Amino acid sequence: MCGIVGYIGSKDAFPILIKGLQRLEYRGYDSAGVALITEASNLAVYKTRGKVSDLESFTQHKDVSGSIGIAHTRWATHGEPNDVNAHPHYSQSESLALIHNGIIENYAVLKEDLMSRGYTFKSNTDTEVLVQLIEYVKVSNNVDLFTAVQLALTQVVGAYAIAVLERGHPDCIIAARKSSPLVVGIGDDEYFLGSDASPIIEYTNRVIYIDDDEVVRLKRDSEPRICNLNNVEKSHEIKELEMSLSQLEKGGFPHFMIKEIFEQPNTVRECMRGRINVERNRVALSGIIDHKERFLNAKRIIIVACGTSWHAGLIGEYLLEEFARIPVEVEYASEFRYRNPVLCPDDIVIAISQSGETADTLAAAELAKRQGAFVYGICNVVGSSIPRMTHTGSYTHAGPEIGVASTKAFTAQVTVLTLMALTIAEEKGEMSKDVFEQYVQELALIPDKMEQTLSVAGYIEDFSSIFTYAKNFIYLGRGYSYPVALEGALKLKEISYIHAEGYPAAEMKHGPIALIDREMPTVVIAPKKGMYDKVVSNIQEIKARKGRVVAIVTEGDTVIRDLADYYIEIPDTEDCFSPLLSALPLQLMAYYIAVVKGCNVDQPRNLAKSVTVE
Ligand code: G6P
């Protein structure tokens, strides 16, 4: 949510900043801007409503010289997306320019105070308050920018990652973080700044992750100086990134989303690598093995997450209860964190998050940790905030996910939860040897079966265009297919803007059936090994009311084939692994419908990939 990029070195900053913004655009895309200290020693700010490409057009005949700059792509929180509210923001005297990701919660009080001191404001943003505050603190205390940022931030309540430039100081960027991610890249005599490593990886794989309440000074010819708000120096390990540049490119696909859908057989393979041994019928997730006693003694598991990760959590509930016989609750992180939950020392809290930065999930995990629970993270982005604060966890190893609608991260999360449930089941002796071995063998086949599932993409593309007329969709499933129904509906509404609801199939009779008519498509997830007969009855009920049915069925199914208007086959598998297959046609359907409707699938309106504000 909002992307920050910065550069200081000997190269031209502008092209590096623009490329960086393009890589970060998935975080927010309603406006973009850049601040540079130009060769003529101006502190130039250029910003505009719209995408990074609009910023490029806007700056075409402007002076974009200079080897130091900061840039921002915005997802609006305070103030509508327009030119004035776009970042960077100048201070009153225009001697400072600042970019910000996050929310300053006490901005109204600070603004009133600054206005009483003669400060005037051009925008409706909380960010402008911050830059004015820093200037006021700097001038009134007669301190340098580093100290002014430290002092100003002690007055600020909220979340931020910021970067500031100062007129007359072409050799220095000051940045700071609290609850919003910030990474420094270390090149040869140059530094980079990013909300994540994606704008940096092209130039260096050496990074420092800035922690909460830290301020960093990036200066040519000297080491980064990092202090907390009380001016205590902090030392930081330089980490090596494993990400590659090609992972950030579209690789010949028209959109990141479709590339990521097709990557899933490989991402699930990567996720299982070293964790499953087919020859020896073994599954071992080190996060569990290293804390075996915790899991053997756990009285309850609480899963906290948001969005698609929450849907993966629901599948985790079914898996962990069935395999490991531990009671599981799945909570929206945003509800959990504010409802004074009861936590016991034998509780395990699992925080699931692709980005590892979602504000609500992070806060829920922190709350659980403070209250003494053992906290386990399932995250994709290495080095992000959640894995850094949890007791232990497992990475999903899905590689960078750029499409805003999550696809490969979801199946990787489900894979980790499956491995987790199997590992605990074996350690606890909850599963017979035969069943365990049968499951291990079958799980290992899933990536190949995903490949087979994706081979029907052309057929899904052909029939999907028929549904662009629809205003509403219902998705139905039972058991393991119920969370898949929720996820299928979420995918469709996120990217095609068609209203869609997921329901447990049996609940249809308690309301949604009233909506069924010729116009209303229903997607039914009906693998053979689920509660098949009951789902067939649901389909008959829909057809009796002239509804149109798209069914996801196990290959060779003839009963539903004759009932449904359209059917998509997935390979046969265990019921518990079916979400890893049945989710794929639903992702494809949402994608193709959105493409035919002309929607921007990678950057759907009003959404952002990484929701680092509440
Ligand atoms: C946003 C994204 C969703 C994602 C959710 C949770 O809403 O658009 O795709 O599922 O955040 O994100 P996380 O990074 O915590 O999994």
C-alpha cells in the first residue's frame, strides 16, 4: 500500500526511480510523484494523478537531472487521488520534500497546532502535516534534518515509512519506519531505498531491513547511519536477497496474474522441496519439528489472516482438525485484534500473510505474542515484518506475487498448511501409517495434477466470455470446497467487478436460492470425493429454477456433466487436496471474464496488494 523508492549515488536518479515505481506500482496506483535535487540545486517535485506512465509523460520536458531522489506511488487514504494530494509534499518553505506510506492518526491535532503557528496547507493529506511538523521542529530547535525527523516522530501516532530530501543537501536522504516496510539496498558507492526489495534487486542483492522506530541517513561516501528515536545507534546485519529479476517480469504473459496462475505447479513444487520425501514417506516442516512439544501440547490453534490468506486459513482449519485433531478457530485479523480475545499459554496462533506486512494481521500476531501465545507465521515475502516478529514459521516460497489478486500465494499457503497438518499428525500419532503414506504419495503428485488442470485454460477462456453480461454470481461448495467457493467469488469480484458470493452449498436453501433465475450463474465445486451426492442435489435444485450452472467436477464424472451448463474437469485426488486443484479453474474464469470486460486485472480499481494501513 503506497510504494516508496529512493536513490543516492553517481548515476542519474530519475530513470532508476521511475523503474522502481513501476515495480512497486502493484502497491498503489492512483497517483505518482518524484522529488529530485537537480544539477541546478533545485529541490524539484513533480507529481500527478494517475499511473507511473502518467508521471513519465508529465515530466517529459522538465529538468529531471540529478543523482539523488525519492519517489512514490500512492493508494489514497486521506484526500482523494488528485495532483495536489499526490506525494512528495513540500514543507512550507519548500526546503523539504517528503514521501510517506502509512497513516498519521493524530494528524488533525498536529495540523491544528501547526496552523496556529502560521503554517498553511495545500492538500488534504496527513503526509503534508508530517513534513510541516519536521520543518517546524527543525527550525524551532535549530537542528539538522536527521535530528528533526527523530524529534518530530516522537510526536506522531500512527504508521509510517518516510523518506525526506532537503534543499541544499544533495548528498543525503533521511528515511524512517514504523509499522510500514522499508528496505535499504547497498550498491557500489550508492544506496537504494524501497518499500520492498523489488525496485532494488536489479542493482544489488545486499539489503538492510529497517526496524520500527528507526531513522536512517543515507549519505554518499559513508556507511548508513541508523538510530532509534532516542538517538541510540543501531547495528544491522546486511542480508542477501534470493529473489531474481526474472521473477519480477511477465515472461511473455500479457498480465502478471495469468503468469502467476500458470506458475502454480512450480511454486507448489518449490514449497514442498526439502519438506516432503516421497521415497521414505516422510514429511517434515522444520518450524514444527523445532517446536514439537508446543504442537504436541497445543490445546487450540487460532489462525489470523485477511482476504485470500483467510480463505487459506479456513482450509487449514479443515486439514488441522482432520489430520492433527487439534481444535482450530479462524479469525479475521481485524476483528481478533480489537475484541480482547482470550488466549491461553497452550494456544498457538498462526498468522498467514502473503506480504507479511498486512497491518491487521501483523497487529493480531503482535497482540497474541504479548498475551503469551506461541506465534507461527506463514508468509511469502522473506524478511517482511510478520516473519521477523513471530516465534517461528514457514515461508511459502512462491516467489514474488505482483498481480493484486492473489493466486499462487494462496495455493502455496494451502500447501504449507497441508504439510503442517501432516507433520503434526505424524508426530502425534493421529493418523494410521497407511493413510499417512497414501497422503504423502498423493500430495507429491499434486503439482503434476495442477499442470493437467491448467491445460483446460483454452476451454475456460472460450466459455467465460458468455458470462460478462452477469451482474451477480453465486459460488457453492461443501467441506474442503466451501473455502474454495469463497475464494472463487473473491477472485471474480476483485478483478471483474461482478458481484459474487460464496456459500456453503447447504446454506443455499436459507436465502441465496431466492436469487436463482436464468440470469444468475452459479459455480458449484463438486469433486467426487467431497459430499458429492448432496452437492448433486443442490445442482438439481438450481436447475429446477432455470439457473445456469458451471461445475468443477472430477474427471470422468457423467452425472453432473449432464446436469450442468458448463463443466470443468479436475484430476481425481483426495478430498483434502482438492482445493489445490479446484481453485485453479476459478482463478482462470475470473481472469478471462475480467480480460473480456476490459478490466485492469493486475491493478484492479481501489485495491492494493499490500494493505499496510487499517
Ligand atoms: C489485500 C490483497 C489480497 C490479500 C490481502 C491479504 O487485500 O489485495 O489479495 O489476500 O490483502 O494480504 P496478505 O499479504 O496478508 O496475504
